[in-house]
Amino acid sequence: MAQFVVSFIAGLLFAFGLIVSGMSNPSKVLNFLDITGNWDPTLAFVMAAALLVTFPAFRFVLKRSAPLLSDRFYLPTKQQFDAPLIAGAAIFGIGWGLAGLCPGPALTALGSGATSAFVFVAAMIAGALAQKYIVQPRLAAPGATAGSRS
């Protein structure tokens, strides 16, 4: 129960940060990405501030043997780039550039009632389901490799 409460509070804090920083506003994000037009550099400061907090916090937290509410840390172990990772990053970047939204801000933007946020979240869910029920089974098929296409 404690883990749920802490996760919920962290999610609320994250959503509040997205709203205050403007990252849940697609036009602000698109203006940040438009470096040859109506460029808005303020999101660079938001990202820099996040890094200034994250780097020292991770160094401090990871010195512990385990998190406060779990028996171990769940850290990524994969060390190499592969086709699914590169494709996923490209799709994420293209989507962010076209819509001005990514998953966290899109969920936050649902509270605004904007139709674009609902369309984005529906497409995001469809993509996640396609990954789970179409792509993963194909990759798990005998003889399939991460970079192979059948």
C-alpha cells in the first residue's frame, strides 16, 4: 500500500511539473522544436533543471543497497543498441515532433479535454497493443532475431 501511495504522489508531482513547465502544451513543445522559426528555448531550461536534480539524486540513491519500498533496484541491463530500440526511438521522436506530445504530457493533457490529447493517447494505446500482440510474438518465434523481419 505504501508503494502505491508514494507512486501516486510522485505521479501527481510529475504531472504538476509538466503543467507548470508547459510540456503538456503541444504548441509550446512544437515551438521549442522549431529552431528555424518561432523558437521557444524555455523547455531547454526545464530539461537542464531536471538534469541538475537527477544526476546528484541518482548518485545518492544508487549508493543504497535497495530502495525504501522494494527489495532491489530494477535497472536496465541491456548494453547494446539494436533495431527495435532504434526504431522505437525514431518513432517516439517523430511522434513528439509531429504532435508536440509524448506519453507523460499526453496523459496530463487529457485533463484539459483537448481532442488532440485523446487522439494521441488512443494512438499510443493502439501502438502499445500492437507491440505486445503483434511485434513481441513475432520476435519470440523460433529463428527470429531482434533485427530480423519476416
